[in-house]
Amino acid sequence: MDAISFVLGIKSSHLRSTHLKDLVYRGRVLKTSKINDDGSAEQPATNGHTNGHVNGDDNDKPNRSDPKTAWVMAVYEDDAGDEQRWKRSITSQGSSEYRINDHVVAAQDYNNALEAENILMKARNFLVFQGDVEAIAAQSPQDLTRLIEQISGSLEFKAAYEKLQSEADQAAENSNFQLQRRRGINSEIKQYQEQKREAENFQHKTEERDAAIVTHILWKLYHFQQVMDDSSAKIQDHQENLKEFRRNVESFEKKLEAARVQQAEAAKEVHKVERQIKRQEREIEEKENGLVPIEEKVQQTSSQADTIRKRIDGVRKEGDEQRKLIAKIEKDLATVQKAQKQFEDQWRETMKKQGKELSDADRKEYNSLHAQALNKSSENQTKLENLNRQLKTDEVTVNSLKGKVDGYQAAVEKLETEVAVIQERKTTTEATVKQLSGEMDAKKKEFNQVQSERLRLNQARTELEEKLQEVLRKLLDADDGRRQNDRETRMREMVTSLKRIYPGVKGRVGELCKPKQKKFDEAVITALGRDFDSVVVDSEKTGVECVQYLKDQRFPPMTFIPLDNIKVNAVNTAVKGISGARLTIDAIDFDTSLERAMSYACGGSIVCDSLDIAKHVCYGRRIQVKAVTLEGFVIHKAGLMTGGRGPESKTKRRFEEHDVRNLQKMADKFRDEIDKLPRPDRRGTAEEILSNVLAGLEQRLAFANGELAAFKQNLESKRKELEHVKRQLKEWQPKFKQEDSKLQKTRAAVEKFKVAIAEVEDKIFADFCQRLGYSDIRAYEAQQGSLEQEAHEKRTQFDLQRSRLESNKSWETSRHNETESRLRNLEERLERLSKDIESYQAEKEEIEEALGNYQDSLAALQQQLDGYKSELSKRTEKVNAAKAEVQKRSKDIESRQKAISALETEVQRNSAGKFALLRRCRLEQINIPLVEGSLDNLPNEDNLLHQDPDAMDVDDGDDAGMMENAMDDYGIEVDFDQLEDEFKNPEDDSIEEKLQDKISSLTAELEKLNPNMRAMERLEVVEARLNATEKDYDDSKAAFKAAKDAFDEIRKNRYERFSKAFSHIQEQITHVYKDLTRSDQYPLGGQAYLDIEEDTDRPYLSGIKYHAMPPLKRFRDMEHLSGGEKTMAALALLFAIHSYQPSPFFVLDEVDAALDNANVDKIKNYIREHAGPGMQFIVISLKTGLFQDSESLVGVYRDQEVNSSRTLTLDLRKYI
């Protein structure tokens, strides 16, 4: 199938490979075969080994004899008998080469030649792979639609169809956009035409309003100038009178100034001495702080020296004991050496006395007799030897046990000694801990006393500071009271000025009403809130004028309540029947003409006698009102409750000058007492020393406790170890005794046998021993053999004792040298510490001497400070007396200055109003008539005259400058000739109202118009845009028509091709499926049909469902059919599709794999019925029932020699 698909143009990606080179067969080739360029192999010259391998192994690795090219050729004969050869090759470069009748052609020409014979490569209408049957049976409706599009050829139009559809949609969208754009521009033109008419009308009204504004401004400027001229003349008169008053006060002011100079000099001296005292105190404190670490160093160094002295005593004792031990070892060593020398002398003397020699006859006789003795005592000799061996074994065991017992005994003695030493050191350490604890308790008691004294001083300082803060708070309250009185005075003066200037001003709410009872004072003040200082005026016009006046005078804002149009809400009358509660307006007295203003200020608030009544009203009865108690508690409408205010908020006492002076004296007294106390939160020298001593004691105690804990732990461990060793000793001692008893028994048996043997030997050697002069034969043998052995053992014992003593001496000597070195190091360290203590003591004495000098100097400065403070107090009293005299004679000047200030305020107000109008004209470009000058000559607003209401009083020179600035016209003279005479009458109050009404009327009309002043300009631009849009709209219509026509054409072609194929396949599927499922048992066969999911004019975009119903079965989905039923349905669809534009041959690859024999027979019958001259079926099958009734059988095999395939054809028609 790969070869057939390859030669008929199928791509390699649809075959079983990714690249063409992978399709080249690289099987085994004879080693001697030659590979031609076309991939064939020449016959080998000789018969080599099998498959070209020496050992006949199957090695598939590529080598230089592998083929690089391959080709497939199909020979096609049409109905007329003409033959065509189609050949497709794989070149050595891995590309395809196409040939038709041995002529190389392009791939497209090759494909066209196949399509000319109705062999469609894309639709693959000439072959069915084995897996295609199951894939067709399981494919979705969209896949089936795509398959029919491939068969019909409508798929060729898909790309162009989608492209033209997109272009048509875009052109339609663009056309609609241009249409909407043109409509929008037409609507915009109509709108701008209407706005043009409105703009012309607006321009006319604006000119009329500007003329009215100019008239109103000229009227106000005229009256401002008149008031300024009159007030300036009155100020001149008051200034002349003021000069006379000031001459009378100058003499007293000179006395006050002289007293202040003397007071300043005395205060300067006081401050100078105070700075010296503080500097001296800092130096004393630094010296005292410097003593603390020195004393701590002395104490620590002394403690270290004492510790080292104790250690030196201990080391000296240890050295003495070591020297005694060394002397004892040397004495023992001399004793051993002397004993060894005596032994050697004795040994030499003994050998001289006992030295004897035997003859040969005596030796022969001895040997003969010795043999006789052995023969007679052989049995006893054997037993004796066995007992000797047993004796040696028992001796080894006993010695081992004795070693263990001796070791345990030595360990017990050692551990008992160590336990005693540790117990002694533990007792010493416990005594040290007890001593340190006692010292710590005493030091802590002393430290607590010092600390308590410091805390008492700190508490006294805290109390003095609290008293000082209270005095300072009172001074601050006094300052606040003065400032509040000043503000209250300025506010009262401003309200008085407003009453004088504007007759409609009634006064402040707090001044116009009075609580009916004194207990309501706080509640009424709280209920009125910020409206307590609000000003009541007769009309809104008066309020606006007052606001403008405040702005001109730079006075803080105030609230005005106009009686003519103030809106008063109805009060809640539900509280009138509640005992202990009344409306706030019912708790005050006021003029009935002011009822509207008072109702507004009081609102719906109520005054309650207690907080419980207020809670009952607001929470219990749920009445939404503002409830205020007599204490000042407030429950708001929303239910929030806030605390009351103290009565000082409106009734704060006025502090007099002498009260302030008394408070200042009291504050100075408290400061002096605080300065005399030590600094807070700073430890004194004694406390620092005690703290450091305690810290040292704590460290020593902690070290001693740690050492004591270590001794206890070590003692417990040693005791446990001692108990363990004692248990081991107790366990091994019985074993040792048992083995020792056994050893003694064995020795007794040995002695018994030795006696028996000796009796035999004595009888045999009696004559021999008598003749030679020995008591028995054993004496003879001992003399000759054992004397040397005994001497050797004795010498060995002496050497061991001497070596042990010398080793002990060397060890003790090294220990003694180490002890001496430790002793020298400790003595050197003690000497260094002694020198350090001497240096610390010298430094301490030096600091204490300097500290005494500083303290003497501080006492002298303190005495000097007391004298300066006394002088300062006297001079302060003189200043206060002179100040009182000046204040007494300044009342006339103050009253005259107030009158001048009021007139100056009037001039400044009118000047500010005048230049505010001029600035307005300049900023708003209002053209008023001028005789000379220009509005550009006006200064900036920051340079204009302004008055800070909280500023201090200024002197006369500044007042003159302010007046000069107020009267300065900056070279601007307004032309009042254009102002009609009727507007120059100052008594007519209705003029401004008429002018304002006219301006307001015109302004209201202008606000209603609200035209677009750029309408004419925009109209021209929009008309130009309309012309351009018309052209774009025509172009978009033409483009849309062209795109739609092209799309309709391609859609028509695609629809015709698809519909033609679908109609044919839909018609054929029924017949084909019936033919495939018809049998003798079911002569009608089954039913199958195709159905489009959506009935539209674009069926190629919808899915196609394939339905098949086998004979005598109900309708079910394709996935619910059996494997054979699916295969039959899929084959019916394949045959129906193939019937549309059928190819001359049809290749089926094992399509019967899932069919039983009955269905195979049906397939066979269908193929035989439809095969003919114009239709050839090539079937690949393993089913006998299918290929045994075929017309011919074709076998394909590989020719090894030429490396190519060969076919064998068997014609079966002659056997039928």
C-alpha cells in the first residue's frame, strides 16, 4: 500500500514516515552486489557468504553498500488499450522525481495527468487503507462534510471563499460606518446653525449687561471716594489731639524704660551665674561618674589578688608534699641498690664454698641409677607430670583472679580517697557560697536603702514638676484668656462697626438672647453651638454687604442670619409634654422681632434637666431631636452622644496682671527647688558602687554555685563508681578463694607423689649420695641446676624494683617542676595586680581632690546666685510699678486711638472696596472711563494694604504709611461725568438695588442661553468634512458591491460543486447499503441515508450525519453498532463516495478484517457485480472466502539479487 500510495502522489507525511529518505528500504543486500543509481542491485560475480555477512549475522546498521535511492512505477492501461507508465523516484538528495512514460515532469503536471484519469490525489478516491474504514465509521459530522468537499472539489474554493467573505464583511462594515458618519455630520451642521443664532443673541445681551456693570461700578467708586475724603479729614483732627496726650506720657515711659534696662542687666547676671553653676555641676557629675569604675576596678582587682594568694598557698603545700615524696623514693632506691650489692657478694661467696666437680664414672653411674629410678616410678612420674600441668593451669587461674581482686581493692582505695577529697572541697565551697550569700544580703539591703532614697528624691522632683506644670497651665490659660478677650474685643468692635455702617445689623445671637434661668446657661451655649456668635441682620442684602466688608478688612469669617428669608424648620412638639425637657427656644428670652433668627439658631434642640431624661427622649421614645443636658452632654439626632463642656468655655475668669506675676514667681520657685534636687533617673556614686559590688558578688556566687553543683555531681558519680567496684570485689573474692583452695589441694597431691618418687630414688641413689657426700639425690640435682636459676630470679626482682622507683622519681620530679612553674606564674600575676591596685588608688585620690575643689567652687557660685536673684527681684518690682503708672495715664490715648482706628478702618474698608473694584475691572477687563492713568498701574494683591485681626498694635509711623497707602490712587482718576446725577445722591438706597436687579436679570438671561461661541467657526469646518465624507461614502459603496459580487460568485461555485456531489452520494448510499446488507434471509437489506444538520444555503458549513439501520433493527447511533455493522456501513459510504467521479481502479487494504464470513461473501458479491472494464478492484485480504473467487491473484516478493520487488500473477478465470 505504501508503494501504491507513493507512486500515485500521496505525501510522505500521510505514509509511515516523516521524510522521503525513510521510505528507502535498507534491508540486507548481498555484500558483492553493486547498487545502481536507481537503487537496483547487480548480480554478484561470485557467491559470497549469506546476505553479505561473513558469519551470517543479521546486522541492520547502515554501511556504504546501503541503497540511497528508490522508485515505484505504475503501469496503467486504459479502455482503449493505451498504456501509460507513471514513475516516482526518491533521489539521493531525499527529494521526489516524477516521470511519465520515462519523461521527467513537474509534480503539478504529474498530478494533472492523474486527475485526467479521474485519480484524485487529494480526495484519495482510488484506495482505502485498513484504518480508514473504522475512521469513517467514527468520524464527526464536520469531518464527513470535509470528506465530501474533498470528493466534490468544493474544498478548493474554501480559502478564496473565506477571504472574499471577510472582504465583503469588512466592506459592508466600512459602508455602514461611512453612512453613519455622513448622518452624524448632517446632524452636527443643523446643531451648529442653531448655535450660531444663539451666539449672536448672546453677544447682544452681553454688551447690554456690561454697560449695566460699568454703571454700577462707577456708582460704587463714587461713593467710596466720598466716604474716604470725609474720614480722612476727621482723622487729621484726632491726630492733632493725640499729640498733646502723648507728650504727657513720655516722661513715665522713660522711667519704665530705665527700669527695664536695669532689670535686663540683673537678669543677665543671674543667667550668667546659672550657666556657670550648671557647667560646674556637670563637671562634678562627670568626676563622680569617673570614680565608680575606678572603685569597681580596685574591688575586682583586690578580689582577684586574694584568690591568687589562696591558690599560691595551696600550690606551695602541694610542692612541699611532692618534695617529701621524691626524697622518700630516692631513699627506697638507695636501699634496693644496697640490697642488690649484698646479694651479689653473698652469691659469689656461696659459689666459692660449694663449688664441686664430678668424674665421668660418677656421671655414668648417675645416669644408670637415674634410668632404674625412672623404670620403678614411671607410673608415679606420669601422674606427677599430669598434676604439674594441672598445677600450672590452676596457678594461672588463681593469679588472674588475684590480679582482679587486687585491682578492685586498689580501685576501692583510690575511689575512697577521691571521694574524701571531693567531699572536703564540696564542704569548702558550701562555706564559700554561704559567706557570699551573706555578703550579698547585706549589700542588697544597703543598695535598697540607697535606691529608696533616690526614688524618694525622684518622687519629690515629680511632685514639684507636676506643681510647675499646673502653674504653667494656669499661665497658659491666662495667656489664652487674654487672647480670647482680645478676640472677643475685636469681634465686639467689628460688630459695633457693622452696626454703625449698616443699620440693618442687629447684633450677635449670644448678645440678643438671655437664658430664663441661670442653670440653663451651659445648656443654651451648647445648644446654640457655632450660631452663638452668628450675627443677625434684617435682610440678605445687608448680610452680603457685611460679608464683603469682612473680606475687604481681612477679618475672619462670620455667619450672618437674615430675618427676611431665613428658612426655619418646624419643631417637634412631641417633647412639650415630657417632664424635665423643654425646647431650647422656650428656655431663652429675646425680642419678638428676632424670633425667626432665634428659631433658626435653636433649631429643634431641647434642654433636659438630666442625662437620664435625655436618654429617655432619644432612646426610649425614639424622638429624633438634639438633646442637651444642663451639664453640657449632647445626644445628637443620629443617636451619637458626646460629653459636656466645662463652664470655663464662655465664663473663663479674666487674669489680672498681678495674678500673672504671682504665678511666674511661683514657677521660678518650683524651678529653683527642682534644680537643687539631684538629676532624675541617674544613680549616685554610692549606688553605682553598690550595684557593681552586687554584680561582682552575683558572678562569684554563680561561679561558686556552679562549682558546688559540679562537686555534687562528681561526688555522686564517684560514689556510684565506688559502690560498683565494691560489688565487683565482693563478687570475685569468693571465686578467688575457691580457686586458691583448689590450687592448694593440687599442690598437696604433687607433694605426695614427689615424696613417693623420692623414696624410690633414695633407695636407688643411697650408696651414690653417701659416697659423694650428699644427703640425697635431690640435693645433688639442686646444687648443679637450680642455683643459677635462683640467682637469676633474684637479680630480676632487684631490676624491677629499681626500674619502678626510678620511673616514680622521674614522674614526681616532673610534677614538682610543673608546680614550681605554676607557683612562679601566680606570684608574677599577684605582683601585677598589686601594682594595678596602687595605680587605681592614686587615680582615685586625684579625682577626689579635684571633686572637692569643684564642690567648693559650686558653693561660692550658689551664694553669688542668691545675691543676684535678690537684686533681680527688687528691679522687677520697680518695672511693674512704672508699668502700672504708664497704663494708668494711657487710657485717654487708647480711647483716642480707638476713634482713629475706627476712622482708619472706615477709610481702609472703602479703599479696599475701591481697589477691589478696580482690580476686578482689570482682571475681568471691564472698561470703565478714566480721566488719566491706567488700570495696569495697580499693584499685585500681595502688596495691597491688609490688616491681620490677630496682629499686634503698630506705631504711628506705620499708621501713617497705611493711611498713605489707603489714600494712594496710583495715578488713576475715574471719570464720573458719565454717571448720571440721580446716581450721585448718597441718600437714595434704592439705586444699587435697581442696578443689581438689572444686572441679575441680564445675567439670568445669559445663563439660560449658554451658547457655543465657536459655532460659526465649527460650522465651516463641519461643512468641509461633509464634502470629504460624501466621497468616502460613494467609494465604500462601490467597494462593497464589488466584494459582494465576487463573494456571491465563489459561493455559488462552491455550493454547486458540493450540492452535486452530496446529491449523488445521498442517492447512491441507499442502494449501496441495501446491496451490501441484502441476503436470502433479508432480501430488502438495510437502510442508510445522509442528513445535513442545518438546512441552510451553505451546507458545506454544516455537519452531515450518516445514519445506517441494519436489517430488522431499529435506528441507533453509529457508535452503538457492532464492529461488523460499522464496517459494512463505512464500506457502503466509501462505495457511494467512489461512485461520484470514480477512478479506473479501487484499492482496498484488508477492509474485511472485522467481518465474518457472511459479510465477506456480501462484499465479494458486491465487488463482482460492480467490477468491469471501466472499474478494477484490487483487494488486499487474508480471508479465503474473498480471494478464492477473485479473477486473479497477485503476489509481491523481493528479488534479493537486483534489490527490487517482483510480482507473480495467477489468472483464475481459466479454472472457473
